[in-house]
Amino acid sequence: MKVKSIEFPSGKSTALNSSKKVVLPILTLIFLTTIPLYLYKDSPNSTLPRVEIINGSVPLFQKNNLSSPLHFAQNTSNDSKRVTLDYKCDIFRGRWVPYPRGPYYTNETKCVIDDRQNCMKFGRPDTEFMKWRWKPDECDQPLFDAIEFLELVRGKTLAFVGDSLGRNQMQSLTCLLASAAYPVDVSYVDDTKFRRWLYTDYNFTIAALWSPLLVGARDADPNGYSLNSLINLYLDEADEAWVSQIENVDIVIIAAGQWFFRPFIYYENGKVVGCHICHKRNITDLTRYYGYRMAFRTAFRTLLSLRNYKGLTILRTYSPAHYENGDWNKGGNCVRTRPFTKEEVKLDEYELETYLTQVKELRAAEMEGRKRGLKFRMLDTTKAMLMRPDGHPNHYGHWPHESETVADCVHWCMPGPIDTWNELLLQMLKMEDQGAIEGKLQKYA
């Protein structure tokens, strides 16, 4: 990857036989005390209903507990672990509700917050954007439990692959974990776009692998690089910046988005196949969705082809920008101080097409992954974040006297709504842990 570093947008159960009667009570106790709040369809033979795309969403079902209250993250009482089996809940469909207790951490917490997302440091005057929580329509979203998260990932490596929004999420996670543990910087290089942190007590590593286009890319503009300059995009060649470091990773969170709106010349098999707003006469003008689709296809196929890769792949879906009063490079900004309601905004036009492009490629990878025993999942944050125009830095990612004229309505303030991504991630990991437990139990059945 040789693009410069400017990051702005353009059961079947059977009774145990008599020889296993001693084991049954122990297994039952383990199951009842460790079953998480979430169920998930893991194979075509699952007893859960088949999950279909409905209005562009792949639901993740959670067992509903309508009576349980919200708890602080440090509260480890049994109340937060109780389950009922009457309803299913899609945790990605919901609304934002007031939460006056505020965020998990502050900008003074001992964790790394990129200045460009450190909105309170640079004088953002309102604080209400930090006082909302995501509420699924038919259930409660548990608060983030740092100890629980660290126990689930003990001995593992988690990598965020993609653009600076992946690093935004990684830094959110380290701040959420700061209530339980601090990591050690074990980065291989000085480049902050490739950070690696180790939680020594848990042997857990977090890595950021910056690859905003996921595939090979090279500057192609004769006038030099700029935010809107032309780039050659090699759609059938995954970017070695992440591929070379991914084979032994246990959890890969992959995402990309805003970079695909810029001018490109598309290459496949070493030949030009088209372009996007390149304004060249003899090259077919293709849409941005073509490059986006092929980049994800290549990334997923690369993961499927790696001989030693056994990890869980999670697609974090497209994160919408919220420019108003102009385009990003024409005075656009994001000055709202409250979330939208579901009735005020909907996913449509290019955002919907971008989202559906990702979903289609993920579903294809998921089907192919079953043949290899690889899991592909979706962290569907798009609709929730569409409702949060108030959560961006705008002009509060730098000091007022600095000559920054472009508002940041792409990244997310920390603390802020991006912390919800990691609340949802925790629930997904709990679901995967449940699947592993159920698999072990079936061996004794």
C-alpha cells in the first residue's frame, strides 16, 4: 500500500447414558452459569429459524429479558446474566434513549485518544451527545463489562483491518477496558497506523492494520497526492499491509467505506478494467460500488484462501458521514447536538447501496466459509450510527487557531456513540463463546 497517510474522506439433544450420570449435573451447572444472553444461527442444521436479509439487515437474535434493568459495567450481579426464553431480539434494530449517567470514561482516562477524536479536549461546548445509549426494540442492551470482555479474549489476538475508523473503534475499546487493565505498547513499527497493544495479564493483543482500500493501491495523479487525487486500485490483489500479518489472528474486524468515493482507475489481472470519475476517454466509467464490491470480495477470498487462518471474521458495516450545509470539501459541517429518531431518517440512496454491497459479499463469504469451518459474522452498526449526526468531532478535533478548514463528520468523538460498537462486539463474542460451549456439551450427549 503506497497511498499517502492523509486519512480524511473523499440440539438435537439425547439423554446421557448411564455411564455419564455423574457428569450430567456438572455439565448442567456449567451450561446454566455460562450461557450468554444471545443465540445465533451457526449452521444450516441449527434449530433456530434461518436468518434472512430483511430490509437489508442480517439480524443477530438476542433472548429478551424485558424486566431486567440496566446495570453499571462494574456490576457483576447475577441480574445482568439472567435469561428468559420467550422472545427473540435483533440487537441491531432499535433507537437511542437518554442515559443521563453519561459515558464509561472521559478524555482524561488513561488510554489513547487520537486528538482528532478528542472533542472535549478541544472545547466542544455540549455534552449531551455522550448521554445516550443504544436500546434494541425488544430487549435491553447490557452495559460493557471490561472483565468479561478480557476473559472472553484471553490468549487471543484481535485485529482491526481497514481505515482510520477501525483505529477509532480500537481506541474506544482500549478506553472501555481501562477500568480493568492497561495494555503495553508492543508495536513492531513507529507508524501509529499499525499499533499493537498487549494486555499481559490476559495474553490478549489488539492490533490496528491500516488498509483503507483493503486491496493494493498506488498514487496515480500527475499533480501529486491530495484528498481527491487519482489512485490506481488493484482489485484482485489484497493489500499485503494486512495480509502479511493476519494468518495467526483469532478475531478480524474488517471495515472500509469513505475512501471509495474518490477517483480511481481499476485494475484486474494487471490490466485496466474501468475507472471511477477518472475523466479519461478510453476507459469505461464504472460506479464506486464496483470497486467497493471487488475490494471486499478480494479481502474475504484472501482470508478463505490462507492455509493457517482459523479466525473469526467480523464485518463492521458502513459508518455513515453526516455532512450538512455543503459537501465535505465545500463548507459542510455537522453541528447537530441530538440523535435523529427512527422516523426522522432512513438508509437510502448511496448509503443503502454501499451497505447492501457489503452484505452481499459477506453472505457469499459466509457460505464458502462453512466448507472450511470458518465463521463470518456482521457487526451491523450502520442503522444505529445513521441516527447519530451529533457524534462527530466537526471542528473540535484541533485547536481553533489551527488552519483546519474541513470539518470531520466521518470519525466519532470519544467518548461517544462509537462505544456502542464495542458493546455490541462483546455480545457477539459471548454468542460465539456459547456456541463453543454447546459444541463441547454435545460431545457428552
